[in-house]
Amino acid sequence: MLNFIKHNRKLMNKGELKEGRVEMFEKLLEMGERCRRVNQYV
């Protein structure tokens, strides 16, 4: 999953990702930030 995100982030930064996919990928990144893992031992 990490490789998928890294690859698509690079494509998005270069401007090579298709418009429809940019919107969906941004939503995916936003969801990932909301569900970010929290260290449970702190």
C-alpha cells in the first residue's frame, strides 16, 4: 500500500496523474490522515 501511495504521489506532483484520479487520490490521502495510527503506549 505504501508503494502505491508513494508512486501516485510522485505522479501527482509531476502533473502526470489524470484529473479524475487526482480528486480520488486526494480524498484517499485525506482519509489516511484522519485514520493515522496513534502510539497506544504514550
